[in-house]
Amino acid sequence: MIQTLDLLSITFGNVAQGERTASYRAMPDGSTSDIHILAIDYRGFGRSTGSPTEEGLILDGISAVDWAMNIAKIPSSRIVVLGQSLGTAVACGVIEHFAMRKIEFAGVVLVAGFTDVSNLLTSYSIAGWIPVLSPLRPYPALQKLFISYVNDKWPSTSRLTNFVKISKRVRLFIIHALDDYEIPWYHSQGLFAAAANGTMESGIDMGLLEKMKARNTVDMGDGAFISIWKTGSDKIIRQEIVAHGAHSTVLTYAPLSLAVFKAFGLDNGGVMP
């Protein structure tokens, strides 16, 4: 009997844009008879009508999961939620929503994510070349003023902490490329720290977190590394920073399909390289 597994892909842009279609082929790594991919254009993107808002995009992601579970009849335990770029923020909102309802997934994969909008705007560069608010770094008050006019905050770190804290089982994979010039890779450091913080009842000191993380980090060369955070409970957080892949091409690389396989438990439960 073939076990049907479902991968919900939530990415920035349209479902057929750029490397998207190539990534859909790469994600299952040839195991197309077992893994099915559900990719969505949320409101305001592709052929979807409406205007994108934080609340609306998260609702679209929730609706996609509801469809997979209730119409396609895929149990949540056989669903992996994957988000890239803005899609990571949508994914964080989606998984927190379901965790609060005691619904857990096989795994969550976040690729090229960001911590929140305020940090994103001060570091983001359009196409890797045109900075948004980073030129205003010498003027923090002015930066703060501009950010205050942004309605959607996308607090991924707090959502991720809450998701990990209230979930009984977590398989979280965070992937980012060092040469991502649109969203710098250090945003994934913040996401990892937020997730790790959620494994501790009263939080964890950042200095202690860094020491504990260093003991479970493998140097992959050229600045790349893999870090594992595993608590006594059934919660595993895996961060992989790769040397190359830019902002979107990383979707087609092996670490992504490996994360999907690990999330589904198709690697016999291994978490280290």
C-alpha cells in the first residue's frame, strides 16, 4: 500500500514564477508516487483576486490546509508545511493557528525567512541590489517613523516561539543561503533562536543558547553549517545554512528535498548529516 503524503508549499510570488516549478520537482526528489505537492497563489498573487494583507494571507494558508485535511482527506500527521521568503511568515501564522487547536504536522520547513517586518525592512534589498530602509541606518528615529506606518507586522519569531511551546511534537527545518542578498541569512539565526526559546518553560538566556548550539553544530565548509536543537521532549529544530543558493534557487537544491524527507521520516528518523 502506498502512503500518500502531502507537501503544502507557501512561497512568495506566483506558483509558476522563476524557480517555482523546478522546486516542485526537486522537493520530492523523484518520489512522486508518494509525495503530492499543493502550491497556492494567495490573494493578490497569480490568478487569485483581492489584495494581500497579513490576516488575509494567513487565512488563505489555513484554508489550503483545511482543504488538504477535510477534502483530500490527508491527516495532518502526513502533511509538511513549507514556506519560502514571505511564505515563511504565512507558514508561521498557519502552524501557530493549528497548534492552538492541537493539530500537528509531520514537519515544517522555512526557507529564506525573516524575523519580522521591522527587521526585514532595515535589511531587505529588492533583487539583492536596491536597499529599502538600510540607507537610513544612521537615522534610527527616521527608520522607526517609516516602519510605524506599516500595518502588517508579521511577527514570525513570537509565532514560532508560541508554536514550539504549545506543540507536543516538532520537526522544524530552517534553511537559508549565505549568498541571499535579498533577505540576509542572519534572519534565520533569529528564527532558530525563537524556536529554541520555545522549548524551554521559562525561556533561555541568549548567551547560554549560543553555547548549547555550538556544541551541536557541524561545520560544512565555506561558512556553511548545520545546527541541531533537540530537547528531552519530542521537539527537533534543524538549521542548515548553505554556502550558495541565493534567495530562490536554494529551493531547487538538495538540502530542501532532504528536509522534506526528514520531516516525513523517510530517512529513518535521522537528523544529523
